[in-house]
Amino acid sequence: MTAVPRLLFVHAHPDDETITCGGTMARYAATGAHVTVVTCTRGELGEVIPKDLAHLEAAQTEADRTASGRNGDELAAHREGELAEAMQALRVVDHRFLGDVPAGGDLPPRRFRDSGMVWGPDGHAAAPPDMNAGALCRASVDEAAAYLVRIVLDLRPDVVITYNKDGGYGHPDHVRTHDLTFAALARCADAGWQPAKVYEIEMPETELRRSFDPGQPGFAETGFDPVRAIPIVPTPDADVTTAIDISPYFGAKLSGLHKHATQVQVSGEFMALSNHVGQRVLPTEYYRRVRPEGRLEGLETDLLAGVEEMTDAEPVPGNEPEIVPMVRGAGGRSRMVAGYLFAVIVGILVALLGTVDHQISLMVGSQMIAVGLIMGLVAVALVEMCLGLWSRRIGPVVTVGVLCFLAATIFGQQGPGGAVLIPGNMRGVAWTIAPVIITFIMVFVIAKLVPARGPRGRTGQDRTEQL
């Protein structure tokens, strides 16, 4: 397992990730794991619930969308904002859209559009008779998978999670997302790398029926409609391998659902989509482990269980960029040593230059501006901020502050000729004291921006390297 465990969730539209896996994402993000969410489309064809946002909804058919210009682009832009707010509620900092790639790379940027859906005679979703040429389901599985291959090989996640082969309720984009995810994983395996574990999202039949039961306490108060035919394809209870308790993060999931206001209505612990059919948001999220294969004794309760003992294949040369999550101590011993080395070198330079230049002033009209002192203090703040964020540690920040204080103390002493580089005027006092104050502030700022590693740190060495 990587120093910081990595989980990759692959979904079809904004809101799918929170509805199915929101609590799981919040749980692992809160414990210091690097959680990445890939969304394949921007949900251009979603039905809009709030009446005051109805103007965002696309026209019903592709012909009407072309003729009227109501093609869902406005809704897509709005849902991008909803998704960003939901990610913030779940504390997920790494979100990507499938097809977003740097210009000039080996793949051209590609926007996969919502394919849309219709309800089939069996009560499950099906592909519509017409689709936009840029729809996800118009692209071949291999074409779409190529973009996910790039993401997977860049991240090298320990665990990958996506839909099952039915896509939950048959939506063609969900089914295509399942297919392209497994095609991408097969290509990664051919290239010599694969994740330790792979999961499909499931809903056990017993829990599914309990969720939609209109007789459960609290349902009547929601005003939602009772279900007539459950649209989700149930999974036999025995086929579910993994149950993730999200009760400590239940509030975060509800908050994330509230952010997807165009697609989801929330009342207490219940939710409804545009069909206004109510279902309870459960305190457990369920999965089926497809890799490694083999039956488990009882339900697994941790997606990362056993990952540390599993050995991945050797990385593919040339595809291993440095991924340094925003947690303290990330990056290993080499980054720690480099951070302190840079802190000493740059700290000495800043201390010496500030000591030499802090007395320089500039007259602006009748006002004297201490430009040398200002530049020196700004340099201290910038150097400490950059070192703290790059090294993911507080120690290098403190090192720069200590060096500035030592320089001020040493050069403030009277030399053999009676001269001092730091005289006892206001600028000299400020150059002696202000860097120390700045260092205290920067330590606080870095501690907030770069949180300490969560409880999954494996050894005492992990905790030592956070410094």
C-alpha cells in the first residue's frame, strides 16, 4: 500500500457519487486517505426539481435540443458547481471529469456528454432512441477507457470502486461507466500494474426494500410519494461482501445531498429524486468485492482491509509521477531531508539579505517608507509558506525563523570597530522580532492547510516524518 492509501471512485453524473458512496468517501477522506472521484459526464440531461431552476433543463429530444439551443449546457455548468460544493461537504479534494487532460498530451481533451435515458417496460432505465454525437454511450468503450487508464496509472490507487454491470438501475451511462472502468483496469494490468482491490456498488435486497418502505417511522412527514415499483435492481443479500458503516459521517452525506439541489430533495433522513418517490438514506453503504476473488467469512467492514499485505506488480516505467497528498509528513524521508536542506540554504540567504537591506528606506513625498524592511519580511513569509506547503512539514518553516533570529542576534552585536549591521532603531528592532512573529503565524497557517495524518499512519516513523 502507498504511504497514504488511495481510493478511486468512478461515477457517471454529478450526484451519483454522493447518493451511492458519499458516506464512504467522507469516512476515508476524514481518516487521511487520498480520495479521488472521477465523473464521466456533467449531467446535461438531468431532470431539474426546483421550479425556479426549470429554465436550466434541456429539451426532451435531441432534435428539439438542436433546434432550440436548450442542450443542457447551462444545467451542466450549474451541476458542476453543485458537485464542487458536495465534494467540499464530503472533504474530497481531488475531483476530475473524464476527458479533462492537459493540452499537448497523448490524448486530446474530450467532453463526454450525458447520454440521457428513458424508462423501459420493466421499470428500469434504458438508452434513449436518440443521443448527442458527443454522448458517453456514443463513444466506444475503448475510447472512453483510454482517458481513465491515464488517470489510474497516474494515481495508482489501492482501491477502485464503481457500479455493477446493471449500473444500479440500468441507466446507460452507469452501465457504460462500469464497462469502461473494467476495460481500463484490464489495460492497466496488461501494462504491468493493477490495484489491490476492486469493488462494485451494490444494494442488498433486504436493505433496499427497507429503504423504500413507506411504513417506516418518519416517512409520512416527508411528503414524498410511496414507491410503486422499486427502480433499482436489487442484489441478493448473499452476494454483498462489504458493508461500510457511515453513521459517524451521516451528516456529511446529507449535507452533500443537499448540495445537489437540482437532482435531489432531502427531508430529514429521507431523499427523493425527480420522481418524488421517497427512500431513507441508510447509515451503511454496500459493495461487492470483485478483486481479489474468493468468498469472505462474514461481511468485510473496511475497503482497505488487507491492502497493506497485498503486493502490487512493479510500476510501469515512465508512468509514476510523484503524488503528494495534502497531509503532514506525506512525501517520505527524501522530501523531509530536501525540505530541511532548502530551509537552511534559503533561510541563510533571506537572513543575510534582510540584515543587510532592512535599513534601506525610500522617501515618498514627505513620508519615509522602510522598503528594505518590508521586502525582507515579505521574503520571510513567502519562503516559509512555500517551504511548508511543498515539504508538507512545519519543521522547515521553524528552521527559517530560527535562522533569521540568529542572524539578527549575531549581527546586532557590536563589532571590533564599534559598528553594527542591526542598529537599535525601530527598523532594527522590527527585523529582530517580526520574523519570529511571522514564523509563529506561518506554523499556524501550515498546520491548518496541511492537516496531520489521520489514524491510519502505520508506524512511529510516519509520525516522526510529519515534522
